[in-house]
Amino acid sequence: MSLVFAGICSHAPGITARAELADPAARAAFYAAFRGLGEELAAARPDALIVVAAEHFANFFMNNMPAFAMGMADHYEGPIEDPQWLRIERRRVPGNAELSRRLIANVMQSVDVAYAEEWKLDHGIAVPLHFLTPSYDLPIVPANINCQGPPLTPLHRAWAFGEALRRAADAVPERIAIVATGGISHWPATPDSGRINAEWDREFLARWSRNDRAALTSYSDAATYRDGGQGGFEIRTFIALAAAARGQGVVRHCAQIPIFAVSCTVGVMAVV
């Protein structure tokens, strides 16, 4: 069929783990936007959802860190974190191994991608699914970009991965949705946790909204680390989504919630 939906969202574990510590009004507005994205996703009637996330050392470590990886299983389990801490029940999430295989084979025509028949979902996918598909009835295809272990996946290669995902989605008869999930500026697991560079976030989202390839791929890792923290390296997932969708984006919600340690973001992009 084709790509039928493209969206972005935050995935910080504090979104669910520290919910009661956030300002109630700010939390309610963000949760409403997150669930609204889920409603838009459902309205697109996808047969499967590709979730483009960042590797957090849940499935890969420095002994074998692929630039890109995709899941190829009929089900996935998660979250890998303590469910009582993350406040998301551990469960089995449906996949589609046969569809994944066809998508991966197509992506491989232009981008070297690893694949895994076993995949543990961490907060990077578990938090978004908690809001977007609360009934867990939509098959997913997890996809990770190395945003964690240097040398990081170059930004222009993240763009190429998004282009490959689009080509693969358009080549199968199923209706495919893509959601990219990550953070913008944040400094997780450091003394600066909770710090947010709102100005840097707004500039990145402006570039993303107009789908400005040159501007999106112009960031250096050094500048990103300085201005957006090590969590800022996750801009790669949003960049891949822009390449896949090809259209203009609309930021539905972006608010700084320090206890969640990130600018809490929800957006959609036109598929053209």
C-alpha cells in the first residue's frame, strides 16, 4: 500500500515513572496530546507500526553496536525496566515477522541494517505504546538508531535510513505507519538531569516542521552535546521520520516539564 501516517513523540521514562511529581495541568495537557496522537494514528487504519527509537543498551552494547537495527519477530516483550518503577505493565506486544522480513530486505537495498528475532522493549518504545496503542493490538516493527555509543550514526545516514523505510513501506501491500520517538535536549542520568534547553529545542523543531534536510543534518555531535546534552543525540530518530514522510510537520505539543527531564513533544508530519 504505502506509508499512511508519520508522527513523533517523547519517550522519557519519567513521563510515566514520575507522573505524580509533575505539575498536574502540564501533565494533563501533555497526556492529552499524546493520546490525541494515538487517535490520529488509529484513524489512519495502519496494519503495522514501525517505531523508530534510540538504542539504550537494552538489546545491543559496545561489543556489537549496529548503526541501525530492526526487529523481525512475531512478538516482543517489555518493558525491560522494572514495571513497578516505570509503571507500565510488562506484556507481550504483537509483531509480524513475515512483514518485517520484507521491509528489512527492501531497506537493505540502500542501507545496511541489522535485524533481530529477539527484541526486548525498553522505555523508548514502551512509553509511547502505553499512550498510542493502549490495547496493544497493532503489530509493531521496532527499529533502533545508534544514538548512544560513539561513533554515533551520522545524521545524513539517519536521513538515508528514513528514505529507505519510506521506500520499503511503499513497496508492501500493508498500510504502514511510522512513529519516531526520542528526546530533544536532555541530560539523562547526569547531575544535569532535568535541565532543558528550550531555545535549542524550538529551533530544532522549526527545522523539523519545515522538513529542512540541510538544516536538520547540519548539527555536529560536539555542538549537540554542548547545547542539547547526550540525550540530544536522539534527534536522529526525528530526522529519519522527516526523510520518510517528506512533508511539512506540525508540532501538536511541546512543553518543558523538568521532572520528566525533557521537552515533552508530540507532532505529526504530512506524508507526501
